[in-house]
Amino acid sequence: MGLTAVYEALQANGRVDAGLSAEYCGATTTVRFTDSQEEFAATLGGCGVYDLGFRARIAITGGDRVRWLNGMVTNNIRDLAVGRGVYAFLLNPQGRILGDMHIYNDGERLIVETDRSQTEKIMAVFDHYIIMDDVELADLSDNETAIGLAGPEARKILNAVGIEISELEPLQTMTPACKCDCDCLQCTVVRAEDMQAQRYEIWLSQADAYKTWQALVAAGAAPVGSEALELRRIAAGIPLYGVDIRERDLPQETEQMRALNFNKGCYVGQEIVERIRSRGNLHRTFTGFVSEDGISTGAKVLAREKEIGEITSATRLHTPGGDRTLALGYVRREIGMPGREVTIGNAQAKVVQLPFGTEALEKWPDALVHRA
């Protein structure tokens, strides 16, 4: 796995220990800068800046691009306005999930944003379905990268470095008239898919990434590593493809209904998705678990000594009431209702609705914890 542009520059300039790196979503980036719990808190109560170099962008051009991609993914691309985005799944004909992505209408092209770990497979599936279509694919990842900002001070930090943006809705993009201290030539700002929290992505060239990072840190943003990003992801109840979402899973099992549009017409795997919707024959659901004890990824969830689910992600969170484990996973729909007491390994746990709220987080302000 290659190094992200930001991590490579940080290492070259002695700003991060090479030993504090790891592969995350298909690229090598910084694990932590100080303490991951403090970095997580910065994304909730101040402003955290983090490396998004593990994200990839695929440009789709050609006269048939909208019609073609609309027939490939689970969400509505046909009616997607310029400067807007949607979250979507790519399915196989049996309705199983081959990948997930955000798709943006960038005018003369569509932009598919996904993890680098998924790029090769998604590009291969896309290429397989281009037959007589006027469609061309281009992986932009070798030239472009991204930096993220999260927290109530995020927009203030952007303005402080001269990236002036208007009030954006979730998954809305804009290209600001950049007057920033980082002196980048051009960037695109995306309001990330949150409902209330302030979270932005800055897409820019790899050559401009490090000076932009430096400017944001100088303006008061706290550097955040991948450990804190995982904490934030799990606390927000967001599944990660390859970890919480696997190829064996069906779209409705993941509870990511934001990825589905039932009025858009035909696409690969649509028959299975529609059959589940019309018949309601869904046995598993994605949910959260909280425990005072440690929980391991891959552990089985038991109720009265009967297996009813599995854990796909888990993290330990420091709270005012003491350490506790937040976990994500699947549970049988008819048994694992919120509030249900279960056993996971040697731990006693409770099934909770996502995202985790104040009860699970033990006095963490509910207003600070949102879907990421």
C-alpha cells in the first residue's frame, strides 16, 4: 500500500514518527499524533484536521455517463444536480454488495469517491459493464488527494486560511475563490454527509496538500490520526466496507437506506433489493452494542446461549464514567431489539440504536455525537 501525500510529507519533514503509521482503507497514513482519545475529542468539541489520502477519486466522462452509471448503482444518478452528491452501493446480480461510494455530479463528469482499498475492484466491475457505451474511466488518485476537517470550529478554520465557503448542505460541493495562506491553485470543498455536525473535505492536488495541512494546523486545527477517525466512525455508527459491509451482505441488512432509491428504474441487483422491500424477508440488521468490558472483533453475539449475531468493529472509549466498549455488528432482527441484554465472548453487553447517544457514551454531550 502506498503512502498518502500528507503522511509522506510529514515524515520527510520530521513531523511524525515513521513507527506511528499503518495501513488504513488502502493507504499508509498516520495512526496518531498525540493521544487518539484527545484527537477524537477535538473532532467533537473544536476542530480536527485529518489525512484523507486513503480516499480515491474516479472520473467518469462521455455522453452516456449518467445513463450508464444510473444503471450500475443503487442510488439515483439520473436526477443528481450539478454540485450535489449521493451515497450508493455497487451490487452483483445476486444483490450482494461489491463496494460503496459517494458519487458527485461535477458538470461534464461524474466523480466516484471511494476507499483506495476498493478502487481496483470497482474499476474492474465498471469496465466489465462498458460495452457499446460512450463512457470513459480515469483514476485521479495519483494526482489528487484530500484533507478532512471535523468539529464545530471547522468552518471558522477554513475561513481563517482564506478558504471562504457559503453554507453548504450535506454532499454539496463548491470551488471557492481561494485566497488562502496555503496559496493553493484550486480546491473543491465538500460538506460531508452529516446531519448536524460540521465536517468538510478539501479535494486538492497532491502538490498542494502539505502546505494546506500546515496552514490549517497553524490556524488552530488539531492533527488527527486514523485511530481517532475509527473512534469517530464507530461512535457515529458508520459501517466500513471490507469490515462491517462484506460482499456477502445485502443492502437492507446494513441499515444504510440512504444508499437506496426505489424509484430510479433498473440497475444491477435491483430485483433482489426490490424483492426484500416488497416481501420484508430480512433476517439480520446492523446495530450497535455497548459494554463495560472488552469486546473483540469477530466475536459471536449470544442470547440465552444461542448465537444471534456477530461483531464487526469495536473500540474502547474513555468516558467520564469510565472506559467502555462501543461495537458494531449484525444481530437477528426478531431477537436483537435495542435494550436487549446479550453476551459477547466473556462480556455482558446491550444492543443499542445507532448512532450511540448519551446513555452509551456516559455523559458525553449528545449534541456532539452525530452520524459522520
